[in-house]
Amino acid sequence: MASSLERMQIMMEEIGPNMPDIEAVIQSEEKNWAIQFEDQSIVMLEWADRPDRVVLSAMLGMPSEKMQLSVYETLLCYNLLWKDTGGVKMALAGPGGELILLYELHTSELNLNELQTVLSNFASIAQIWSVYVMGESEQPAGHIPGPMDMLHLGA
């Protein structure tokens, strides 16, 4: 029987040909992948053990100095909604760094269709948040994902 990591490796080899909006899947090191979509967005996947899972991440950019407080406050409030967001979290890549969207996907029963759904939803959520983070006005440009949008991150 294949280990969770071996099954994940197989799915990562199959995901590109099965999703037309993926331009490239690049493996760096033994347990890390980068997926580039047609819109040039990138989702990173990093393997983690105990429990077996893959951590999805996407860079959201940096808000303007004028918008930092508002954006950081919004994202911290969003983190508090972890029960409603399905575990999607926001982070800051160090002082003055970019904002990052994160999601831990447990792989014990994961199949290719579920991985495709999660990856597609995660990329969409990252795109929406990136527009908000990079926006210049107090009002978000477009629809900001609410708790109900996150409930269907998984399959």
C-alpha cells in the first residue's frame, strides 16, 4: 500500500493534465510543489508529517501604507472565524512582508477529484483576497469572501 506522501506525489503528477487552467506543476525538493495557473497566480504545496498533510499557501501581496491597518485588522478578524472558514488562515511573512493565505489539507483519504476542488477553490479565494489586499480604497474591490464562501473549500 502506498504511503500518503507517495499517493500525493502521484496526484501531483496527474493534476496538471486534469486541470486545464494549470500551466505548470514544478516540484522543488522532494516534498514541495508549485502550481502556476493561467492567470500567473501560484499556489505552493508543502508536505508536512504527523499528521500527514499538505500545506497550501499563496502570496497575497502587500497593502499600501495607507491601507495597512484596515487590511491587517480585517485579516485578523478573518482568522478568528476559523470554524467558519474551514481552517483557511492569513499570515504575515515577517515584519513588512507580504500577506499569505494558508490552508492545511489532510491527506489520509484524499483523492484527485478532492485535491482538484480544494486547489481550484483555494486559488479563487487567494485571487479575491489579493485584490482586496492590493486595493487602494476602504471599500473592497469586488466580493470579499465571507464565512459561507469558505465552507466549500474542500470537496
